[in-house]
Amino acid sequence: LLVDTAWTARDYFVVWAPSFGAAWEGMADSVAQARFLDRAARPDQEEIFVSNPYYHHPTLAQIARPVYPSLRWFDGSQSVVFSPSVTRPTLYVLAFSGMPSEVDQLFPRDNLVGSQYFPSGIYRGPPPPLFLSYQMTPNDVRTEVQKLLDDPGMRPVAGQVTDLMQPLGARLDGPVRPGQTLNATLIWKVIQKPPPGQYQMLSQLLDQRWQEISDVEGLGYPPEEWRPGDVVWSRFRIPVPKQTAPGLYKVQIALYNRDTDQRFPVKGGQPGIAGLVLGETRVVASQAPPPPDVVLNARLGTSVTLIGLDSPKLRDGALSVTLHWRADQPPEDNYTAFVQVLSSAGQLVAQSDSQPAAGELPTSSWLPGEIVLDPHRITLKPGLPPGNYRLIAGMYLLKTGKRLPVVGGGDYVNLAELTIPAQATSKAKSSGTVTFSALAR
């Protein structure tokens, strides 16, 4: 019993007590943050921002009671606030639980005026900071805001959320793969403080038909803290589901009232869309697709190769065929792919026209070397005579109708010869057999 007691005491006082876990469970970062505020903050001379995921944390209310009423709050992990219109210095005190992973990009190291670290690290790593504090002059704040806006990855965003917030720029990291997380950054400015209410921000990943793939909620800057002129850096981490197909996806941000579940309207944005469209990003396949059943390697123009196709299948009066394209270099324009069925006399009897992957992968979004699967469903007219037909494919620019030339001559690629049996075009017949043979090239 004495031995067990000794080991228990050792584990608790020697191992656990000075560990990161013990400090974390005891909210040591908020305690250290509050103590620094109590001894160093000067609310009569400076603006004071604190980052903490717990809005109005009671630890700060108790330990930093003299300065507590002057504190301005943001969560830090999602949003960081700058006030470039303020004419006096600003003190930032960032707790570990509310510290952005990009802290070194958001705050100059030369402006660090206070810090304290955990007694030990996570998984034997170096001890992380309990808090970091930065003091910035009005010019420092304006300089940091401009640095954020000068990021080469920043793109303009059309519109503004009524008279509440105006986007200044957005950045979408990518490409991403299914199962990963897409980082979207929005820089926005407060126009005016919203009326009292419960507000939230919704970030969505949408396909080309505006269907939601995934979403995440979070504002990170309580609306009651908003002041006109504030510039807010917000980072949204949007999960990309594992089953997400390769494609070009939109990212949209919407502000809504949680009490009514109503979105605030957007002025000057995309017509009919109650949200700010931050831009588009690519989701790429986790692995290369299997090779086509038939290899063609036909070059179209200077940037696209039709590698081949999978064997056509006939079902419910429609012919299904999947083309395999490769981007030798990203096309500058968005081309429409076509697949046509021609009679033995060369007459058009059926066709399918669409941007690749049913519109989800416009050619201008292709990445160098990427292989794109492009399924087409070609409805055959009822009563189509049985016999021999030819299958061709190519690409054209919709606004001009001009086809991409095929290297070696012509403006289309011969895919295969088909023999369509009698009654194969009847929808009453669930399936039929198509005799398929590749054309020699």
C-alpha cells in the first residue's frame, strides 16, 4: 500500500502536475493572459484586444477586473481584428486557446512585448506559449492590414452584406483532395454595428450547380464588438468530403440571423445569391483513374489530348461513353466537348454536348497533366434503324462554334464503329448489346 501511494504521489505531483495536460485542464493560458492584462494593460492610453474562444471569460473578469470593461474580444483561431482608424496604440494579448496558427504572419515579431510559456510541450515537443502580447502603433496596424491585402493570392469579392460588412479580398488555398480541408481567407471591413441579435457566418463549398457539398459555421468576432472601420481577418476551414468528385467548386460566405434563420441580403453580388462568392477552387482526384479501354492519344490544338475512351454501353435507349482527356497545359478558354453518332452515310443521328464532367470541370480549370473523365449519355431516337454507325468526338468554343483542330488533320476524332441491333433504341427494352470496334488510327 505504501509503495502504491508513493507511485501515485509521484505520478500526480512529479509527472502530471507540471505537464501540458495539467496546465491545459486548469486553463493556465487564460490565467496567464489575465495576469498580464492586470499588470500591463493601460486602458486610458491604448486599445486592448484579447483573443479567447470563451467570450467574456470569467477568469479575465476576476483577475483583470480593473481593465475588464475596456477589453475588446475576438476568438483568434478564426478571426483577428485590426482597427486602422484608431489613433492610439493597440495592445493585443493572445491566449494559447485563441491563438491563430498564422500568428507570425499577422503580427510583427518586433512588436512582441510579453510572453509566457507552458511548463512542458505537447508530445515532448517544445513548450507552446501560454500567451503572446503585441503592442502596435496606429501606423503598425495600417501596415499589417495593407500587407494582408497585398497578398498575391488575394482576389476581389463582389458585393457587400447590406450595410453591415464589406469584403476587401479573399484567398482560397488549393487544389485540395477529397478528405482534406480547404482553407478560405476573407478580409472584410465593418460598415456599421448590426442591431442586437444572434448572428452567425456560414461558409459553404458548392458545385457548379450551386449545390452544397459541405459547410462550416463560425464568426469569431461577436457582433456586439463590431465598430465601423474595423478590418477583420477571418479563416474558414471547410471540410472536403471523401466522396467529393474532382471538379471546380465555389466558396460562398453568408451572414445570417440565428433567431430567424434568415440570411442578410447581399448588394452588388451575384444576382439571386444571398452570400458573398469568394471564388472558385479545384478538387483533384486522390489517385489517377484507370486507363481507358481504348487508347487513342489524339492531340487537339496545343493543350488537350484525348487519351481514349471506355467501351460504349447501351441502356434504356441511350448510349453511354466516357472520354479520357489530358491537359498537356491549362487551356485558356472553356471548351465544350461533343460526342456524335453518325450514320454510315455520315449524317448526324444523335449527339451529346457539354463542358467536361457534366459541366463540373471547365477546361480552363484543368491542371497540367491532369486526366479528366468525361461521361456522356447520348439518347438515340426511337425507331433508329439497326445497322452500322460511327462514333466521333471533339471540342469547340461555344461562343464561336469553332472546333479545336486535331493534329494530323480534321476537327474531330474517330472513336469507334458501332453496330446497333434492332429494338435497341426502345426504352421498353432495358438494355441492348452494341458491337463495338475501335477505328484504326
